Amino acid sequence: MGQNLKHTLYEGDWLRLVRIGHWEACERTHGQGMAVIVIAVTPADEVLFVEQYRIPLGSRTIEMPAGLVGDDHAQDTLVDAARRELIEETGWSPGKVEVLLVGPTSSGMSNERIAFVRATGLTRVGDGGGVDSEDITVHAVPRAEAPAWLMRKQAEGFELDLKLWAGLWMIDRNPDGSDAT
């Protein structure tokens, strides 16, 4: 049991590097390591994607709207965080928010878990673009064209979040494969 003691190697504002026995791992320091990814389709049947520069990759990325749970709001729920992030990043407010699935993003490296959340009944309430130093570009892409659009963006040099493919699948389906409608 002593070999599984956790030792903090470094702690910053958002992340902590720990050693657990012989293993090194990274932990998020807020919201119990939780984040949300929001699957959202506009009334015009367009999938909402966000583009932003990601410092760890040194590249612009294409993602679905997403964010941390509990980073600025200690009592955050998954639904609260999803609603807030969708509005901040895209300018669309959801009528309904449904948590679909929660699981680890990189279980060998981090305690981060992400919740796939489906947002429906969208209403345009602003321009989006993020808050503070975020520099987010919103893309509303016709659903039928979304996979090809993503591949074009990759060919242009953008990094694609692999969770995009799961998100596209869960527009119409629940995680168990049943119809979402």
C-alpha cells in the first residue's frame, strides 16, 4: 500500500503533477477534474464547432464547445457548465441540456473526465467568441457536410479533437445506440 502513496511534484493554478507509486499523472485542480463537451445543432441543422489556438499543441484546433466544471463557479453542475460554455463560446442558448455520458479523456495520464452533453432547442443570444483572453471563432456547419468540412480543416493544418466524431454520432443517437428522438 505504501507504494501507492500520492506525492505532489508540482501544483499550478489549474493543474497538479503527482507521483502515485511509480506512476506520474496530471490532475485538474478544479471541479473534481470534470469538463463538458457540448453537442449542439442550430435550428437550421448546423453543427456548432469552435476554433481556437491551443498553447499545448502550438496550433489552432477545431472542437465542439467545451469547458471546465467548477473553474469559476464552485457549485457548478454539468448542466450549468454546459449551458454557460455554449453561450460564452457560441452565442447560442439551449432550451434543453441532457448529460449523455461521462468518462475519462486520457486515463493513463490525467484524472480529467468529460461529460458529453446534448443541447437542443437553441436560441441565438449573442455572438459567442469566449470570455477574457479566449479568441474563439464559431463555425456553424451544415450537419450533412460536417465530416467533410472537418477533414478539409485538418488538411489546412488544424488539429481536430477526436471527440468530434463521437459528438457527431451522438447528435442522433444515445450512447447505447438507440435513437435520440
